[in-house]
Amino acid sequence: MATKMKLLKMLQEVKGMAQITNRRPAPRPPLLYLMQLRSQGAQTSTPRQRVAIEAAAIPAPLPIKINHIKSTKPAQPVMIA
């Protein structure tokens, strides 16, 4: 029985080692790919011109003055049933 267990354990180790050694290479990072695309696009296209956009002046409403009223009586608690 011990021989069978050792054999099964060895087979599991061999399968695990095969999975580790047959891995695919890591995918290329997307940042480098996008940088390469940008550099290729910049070489083939004409430079873009910036367009200035002016917004019409919108009159802002006048500020509202808030008057705080101080009362001499303390506020009464309100009970809602």
C-alpha cells in the first residue's frame, strides 16, 4: 500500500512539473503596445491643430444676503406621533 501511495505522489509531482515547464510566455504589457501604436500614428498623420473655443459670458445671479434671527426663547421640542 505504501508503494502505491508513493507512486501516486510521484505521478502528481510529475504532472505538476509538466504544467510548470509548459507554460506560455507572459503577454506583452498593453502600455508598450499602445505607445508603439501612438508613435506609428504620429509618423503617418499630420499634426493636429488646436481650436480655441470661447464661451459666452453668462451673468451670474447676485448673491443673497442671509439674516439670522436670534430668539430669546429656547426652541420647544417637537414630538411626532
